[in-house]
Amino acid sequence: MRYYFKLQFLRIIRKCKELGIHPIPGLGLVVFGFFLFSIYLFYKTEYAHWMYLGLAVYIISELGGQKRKDLLSLLFRKKELQTIRALENLFFTFPFAGFLVYKSFYIEGLGLLLLSFLISFVSFRMPSSRVIPTPFKRRPFEFIVAFRKGFWLLPISGFLLLKSIQVDNYNLGVFSIFMLLLLAIIGYSKPETEYHVWIYSCNVKTFLLQKIGIAIINTLLLTVLSVVVLIVCFPDRVIYTLGALVVAIIIVLVVLLGKYSAYPKEMNLPQALLIGLCFWVPPMVFFVLPIFYIQASKKLNLYLYD
């Protein structure tokens, strides 16, 4: 069991080196980013503690997936396996629980730790015979993968949207739209294999324009209901709602081009920082988009004919 945790530690170090960062500053950056995200979330909405709990439960449920448990069960006895899962769950939920306690949500924080321990004895198995339907066609696989991995974001976003109407909080409704962008980020976080780029019979410009068009259409499909509800319930904020939709689409395009700017590798730290900067300072997208487009063109030129 000790060897297992040592191996996970070495994998993290290797991952940091692949991203081009030193492990120690990288760890500090992750801690700082988590703390900054937490502060921003609790500043933005009064329902942040529920969203926080949902995110933490999702993380530990992913750790307890049946495939992962089946793999570990081949290496460890049942008691050792449960110990590993309990330690992992507590490790990943402790920062969430600690911040909840810091914000005086004592019951939620302590309850999260208890829940993470109890969940270590439970496996999450999705029925293999069922396929979650999506509003997207088969061709744009990124949104299909994202929809089936992050479908749990939809009811949370819907809940926030309804609450924004109930308490007359327009900003909360806009936040619910931007929360849906996490689906796009999930879809574009992992690069496809080189073969799935090479099979396109077109040049780099056509390939990127086609991907951009698909991303715009699917982002509209994903957010159109929320946008319409906000326009109907807050008619005096129509311009702001449409502006938020445009910003959401542009951020999705930034993530898309960011993926291909590092292709065939995953996005590294500088690219992730630029994308994060676009979330904090939306006008930055007008500087980041051309940079990512040029870099993506150079990377894809090796796989698509000129």
C-alpha cells in the first residue's frame, strides 16, 4: 500500500515535468488557484456551499468508479483497498471541508469528511446498456464526451437559474450560464489521437474553421434555454445577456484553440494560465485568440495537407 502512494506521488511529479513546471512551484500554484477559486465562488453566490459540496462529491465519486476499483482489486486485498480509497477520499475532500469550516459552514464541512469516508465503501457503476442521449450530432465528439461526463452540471445550472429568478438576482443567472462552459472545457481538455486529425481531408484553415463552427453551434444549443429564460425574466438586461452569451462562445473558442496549440500533447501551464486569465479578464480573449490560432496552425500543419 505504501508503494501505491509512492507511485502516485511519482506520477504527479512526472505530470508536472511534462507540463514544463517544477513540482514544488506547481503544487503551490494549485493550492493558490484552489483558494482563489473558492474565494471567488463564495463571493459570487450565496449557494456556493452547495456547489462546493457537489463538486467534492463528484470528485470522490470519480475516484470510486467501478473500473478503477476493479483494477485496484487485482492488486490489493479488500481491506487494503478500502483503506486506500478512504485515504484518497479524505485527501481530496479535506481542502473543501477545510474551506467550508473557514466560512463557518461547520456541519457541511464535517459532514463532507464523514461522507467521503462512507463513500469509500461504495462503488459507482453506470448501467453499461444505457446511453445518455445528447442534443449533439455524432460528429463533434468533444461535446458528446463532455455531455456524458458532466451531465450533472445541467441540474446544478438549472437550479441556480431558477434561484436567480426567485430571488431576483440577475448575476446568479449569468453565472449559471458560465457554469455550463465547464462542459466545453471537459470536452476540449484532452486531445484526440493523431489519427482522428489526420483523417480530415482538408487544410489547417478549413479544419480549424470547421471546429470553430461546430463549437459555436453546440455552445448555442447548450446555453440557448438559459439565455431565453434570462431574457424573458430580465427584459431590461437583454443587452447584458446577449453580451454574456458572446463572451461564453469566445471563451469556448479560446479553450478549443488552446487544445490544438499544444497538440498532440495536453495543454501546458502557460496555456492554462492564459485561458484562466480570459475568465477573469474577458477582453484578454482578443489577444489570446490570435496567439492560440497561430500556434494551432503550426502544430496541425504536420498532420493536415497545406
